[in-house]
Amino acid sequence: MKQIAILGSTGSIGRNTLRVVDALKGEFGVAALGAGANVELLTRQVEQWRPRMVSVSDEESAEKLIYELKQRGVASRPVIGVGVEGLCEVATFDGVETVIGAVVGARGLLPTYRALELGRRVALANKETLVVAGELMTRAAEKSGAELLPVDSEHNALHQCLRGEKRREVKRLILTASGGPFRNSSKEEIENATPAQALRHPTWRMGAKITVDSATMMNKGLEVIEAHWLFNASADEIDILVHPQSVAHSMIELVDGSIIAQLGVTDMRHAIQYALTYPERRPADLPPLDLTMLGKLEFFAPDPEKFPCVALAYDALRRGGTMPAVLNAANEVAVAAFLDEKIRFGDIPRLIRAACEAHTPQTASSLDTVLAADRWARDWVEQKITCQWTAASVN
Amino acid sequence: MKQIAILGSTGSIGRNTLRVVDALKGEFGVAALGAGANVELLTRQVEQWRPRMVSVSDEESAEKLIYELKQRGVASRPVIGVGVEGLCEVATFDGVETVIGAVVGARGLLPTYRALELGRRVALANKETLVVAGELMTRAAEKSGAELLPVDSEHNALHQCLRGEKRREVKRLILTASGGPFRNSSKEEIENATPAQALRHPTWRMGAKITVDSATMMNKGLEVIEAHWLFNASADEIDILVHPQSVAHSMIELVDGSIIAQLGVTDMRHAIQYALTYPERRPADLPPLDLTMLGKLEFFAPDPEKFPCVALAYDALRRGGTMPAVLNAANEVAVAAFLDEKIRFGDIPRLIRAACEAHTPQTASSLDTVLAADRWARDWVEQKITCQWTAASVN
């Protein structure tokens, strides 16, 4: 039985990972779970999976967990870690083969890095890891021989399409994008879109931050940067194709003009299972994709006028170093401010552009360097917003 | 320089093979060409490619070729063979690595078999070869270690989709079908369709026989049988999906529910080049596929009521032995009679069904056995038609 550790076990990816492990009866054991402050769910996970180590965000949650486990009469008490240090202990826990990296935000960087250093397979769902620290992560993986397998549907699809191909014979990686809720909106409508409108995603149900990223199409921009690191592809080799039905999860174009696409249901358990069982495939506990039920598949070029975030991400990737970290941090702060109704939807790309322009990229030589750039960008954008940021101030 | 031989050099596949060889400057040499009676074109091919051996259908064509070559002052005179024997000499010509099997009809069987016996790679475009003699061909290839690479777009697509996958992890092969000109016609309209209507194919330009096969959807039935032999898949593992745009050339479904599809332009040079250069891919002299220009991709289940040929082919595959040879021969004679306006479109499946019902399948133990079944079916159907076959006589 292969042992796994989950960083972010109470989140959406974490919960679905446990469903997959459950469906693959007996093939995987759960050695360690890292969570935040959702002690209630973590308690039930410990009760069911009996990990030998768990980690929570703080001491208070740790005490609550001990209490809950005692209350429920759970005999096997796991070792309990706290904070990022606890997550690192989960990621490096003895005997673990695969680490699912699904912690949201910068907290996931160090534990993921530690797992890669140890040569463990990392099934990566944390979006920031490669955007912020792609060079460090891939270098660590290369050095230790660790496999880095993408869990989000687009990169997982690319991984599947690339299975039988030689890297030098791949001409383009084509990330498909749903186009988000504003695909058919005018520039003006997008400029003044409300949080309620931005959160109405057509195909995928996800958290608020990611859903807004989908509305700005920054999610694709970030995915371009991730694809660069995962598949050693330059910005020029990565394209975006709007595909509202989200059935083709991504595709590759070969030098001979052939296109290989991966299609599937929009259920993250597929990619999770793929990353766990690779290079094998296992029967999945999912409804099959019935193409005859879909009506039609459409493909459009993305509109750079309406979705300036895409070009911002390409620019950050081309400038390199700490620039993608700044892009990502500026985006996070701007999206949060938008959800708080402090700025307009159209201000999101303006704030990101301004932050990137104000930043002089440095070589991403250490996690400290990229995290410093991340912090700088957060402070910079927050200050901008506090100082009565309005669209007029930069336009 | 790798040497190739082309069986059927003056046909559509043959001519396109030479265009591909031309575009791949210097990578392939043309050692031998097998043609029929189109001496004019063959003369020009000899002039350009300087094969050391050619073959024509009969003595008269051979004499004409010698005369033409002398007239044009072509110094290097190739060895000239005649008939099926000549084709066999082309297929087994010394130093040839890859044989393109593109002769139409049963004449292609023996030369293809000889090439496979010798362990040569066969790029197969002859539709009959595997339908009529799939067991013999694949057994010969297995014994000698010969590679059998499909050149038609659907099987070539399947081959591409299967590259990175383990056979046991493949759940289904999904052959896409344009649906032909009668996709949206009523059963009554199809019953009485004219040759002119049947020859109006929506996406591919092909010969008359194949175009009618597309209108009856027997082409897909035959492709199901081919796929069975090429990929060692049972009838239950092969499905047909109507896809009017013919952009996805075929797909596979894996056990985990993932679908891998191959998409490309509708130009046979792609598959020809793939079969020549496999396992490598080379830049192609073809326009790229622009998915944003296509509008939409649609997928439908085939209608068994309107296209009974599909079920007839599945039945023949399941019954096995000489039955697919009978299906194929009966279809050929029926299609020719339809093009001659001797029978109605709706009679095609009726004649095929009647021939299959009249046949007791034997083990396909030798080429003689399958060719005898083929001859029997041709005679049987021809006689039926001569004896005033009408729809009323079986309905």
C-alpha cells in the first residue's frame, strides 16, 4: 500500500483526494494530513483514515483537535504539528510516496519544496507554487528526481496528451479556457462587473478567488506560467484557446500539425486519480463522458482587449525572475479588494500592471527572495487601494 | 536514405505519398513503384523518382511504358513487372524498408502479405486488406516483426492516440464518421437516393466507391473490422461517433474515463507522413488546423435504422472467419450496381445482408480461402442482381 500525505486535506482538492483514495480501495494509505482550522472536518478525516501525523494552522486548533478526538473516542492519536512547520512535517513524513499539494496560497510553498527535495512525487494543485517559485521547484525536482504531476484539469490534460510524444516534436501547448462569465460581455460591462456577476462561472464550481480569476482570465495567465515550468515550454510555445464547454481540457500541437486533445468530465477527481496512479490508469468512479449529449464544442481566440490579464501574465513570464510572484500577489490582493467592493472589476488588471511596472525583477534564487517580492507586491497594492485607488488615477 | 515501395503509385494515396516524400527532401528514396494502366502518369513518376523497379497491370502497359520512357529519353530503365506478380516483386524489392499498400481491391492482398512476411513496415491504405484477410496479415506481421501502420485518417488517429497508452488501459476505440451526405435525410429519402446524391460527400473528396461507402456508412463498418485487427480490439470495444466536421479524426477512451482525441486538417498527407516517419514526427508541409475558424464540433450517435450497413459489419466481425470477406465483396458488387443504376440505394444493405445470410463462414486459414469466399460473394450478388433483384424480392 502506497502512503500519501495531503497538504490541505479539508479543502476541495483534499476532500476529493480522499474520495479517490476511498474509491481505489486499499491501493493507497493516508499517512499524514495537513489542514487549517476546520477541526470538525479534520476530526472526521482522522477518525476515518487514521493518519499517523496531522497538522493544523495554530495551537488553538491543535488543542481543539485533541479534545474532539478524545470526545469521539478515537483511540489512535496522531502526532500533531502546527503552522507551516507542521505542514513541512506532513510533507516529509516518513514513508510517504506521494504528497498532494493543495494548500491555498503561499503557505504551500515551503512544504511542497521540502517534499520535492526528498524526491517525493508531488501531485500539485496549489496554483501559486509554480507561478511564484517555478524555477526553485523544478530545480529541486530535477536534482532529487521527484515527479511533479499537475492536478488541475488543464495541465493534467497536457500531461496526458504528452505521454507518447517527444518533447522536441511538440510545437505548442494549447490551454483551453472556459472564457468565464464575461466571454460575451462588452468591455464596458466587464469594467463595471459586480462580484455577484463575476462569481457566476459557467462550467466549473470553484472558490471565489479562482472564480474571479476565471472572469478576468488571469487563471489562464497563471496557467501559462505553470505550463512553462511543468513542461519546459517558452511563452511563445503556449497558447490559450477559449472553449466555453470545458470538455476538451487542453491540447498539444505536434510539429507535423497533428493536435492531440484530452477530453473528459469536469470533475477534479479524474486528475487527482491520474496523478496518484500515474503511470498506470485505474477504472474511475466517475460518470463517463458522453460526447453525443454535449451538443457542440466551440473554440474561440481570447480577446486581449477584454481580458488584459492574459497579456500581463505573458509579460511577467517573459520578464521572469520575481516578476511572476509580483503578478500573482498583486492579483490576489486586487481580487480580494474587488470582492470587498473596494475596487472595480476593471481595476484588477490596472493594479496588477501598475505593480509589475513598479517592480524591478530579481533572480528567483531562493524562496526568501520570491516571498519578499510577494510581500512587497501585496503591500504595494494594498497601499494603492488604501490611498483611494480609483480607475482615474492611472487611466 | 530509407527506401520505399509504393503499391498503387498513380492513385490518390500513391500520388500524395510522392508529394510527402518530396516535401521530406532526401529522407526517403523511391525504390519501386507499382501501378495499373495509367502509363502516362507512371512515366512521369519514373522520370522524377528513378525507381529501380516498376510494375504495371499488363503486358500492353509494360510495352507502352518502355516506349514512353524511350521517347522521353529517360536513361535509367527500371525493371518492369506485370500483374499481381509484378506488385509482389515491388513489395519485396531488395532494400525496401517501407511499403505503401495503396492498391485498390483484392489485387493488393498478396503483395501486402509478402511485404509483411519479409518483416517490412507496411503503411496500409488498402481498405480490403484487413477486412478480408486481417487474421492472416496480422499473423504474418507478428511472426516477422513487421509493423503495420494505418494510413487512413481514422486508424492513423487511433494509432496516434494510443502512443502513450497501455493496451489494457484502453476501454474503447471511437471511430468518428462524417455521417455522409444522408446524415439528415429520412429513411425514405435514403432508400431512393440517386448516385449523384450519394456522391456528394460533405467533407472528404474521395473515389466513387468509397464515397458511396460513406453514404451507407459501410465505410465505418469496414473500419470497425480494420480497427479490430490493427489494435486487437473486440467488436464491443469499438464504437462509432458521428462527427460531421471531420476534425477529430478519432479518439480513444481510457479505463479512467479520459478521452484522447486526434484532430487535424483533412489532408491524407498527414497520415502518410506519419506512417513513413513513425516513431518520429517531422514538420509537415500542410496548413495548420485553426480551431477558432471551425465554428463548432458536433457529435451524434449513429442511427442504426437509417444506416443498417453498420450493424451488418459488426455482425460479420462477430461471426468472423470468411464472413467479413463476404461482407466486403457483396458491398463492392452492390455499390457498383448502384452506381450503374441497376439497384436502389436501399438495396445495398439488403443485398449484403442476403449474401451474409447465404454464407457459412469458414476459418480464414489462407489467402485462397478468403479469396474464394470473396469470389463466391461477388458471383452470388451479381447473380441476384442479374435475376432482376428488386427490393420487393426480400422485403
